[in-house]
Amino acid sequence: MSSNCRPTGEAEPPLGSIGEYEARRCAICGAKYPSFGFGPPMTRPGLTIWACFAHWKDVERQLTGWRQAGGNPDVWGTLL
């Protein structure tokens, strides 16, 4: 077994680690290393939605459109 392999059953890397960074993907196309992250107050607390440069406006538009249409800022939608 190489030194880069983790034994099965081992816990995932903690948030803020290189593993968490490597796991980020664009919410639309799945591209690695997205440049833009959207978090609270646009999403639920503890949730960050990532977007690449090509799709950040699309994600922002969806999030802001939902927030404006929702009326009550204390109620969260199912997509977020």
C-alpha cells in the first residue's frame, strides 16, 4: 500500500483541510477548484455552494432570485 492511500473506514479529512479543498466542485458543471463560494446569508448556515468562473453568475442569480421570491428570510428552500 502506498503512503498516499488511506485504509478503508478511515474518517474523511476535517473541514479546512487540503482534502476539503480538493473535494470542492462547481455546482453546475462539476469543475475542480471553483473560484466562487456562496455561503450564508445566501445559503443555509454551514453550507457553501461553489461555482467556477463560467457559472458564478448563474449560481448567484439562482440564489438571489430565490431569496427575493421567498419573502421570509428565516425560511430556507429545499435547494439550499
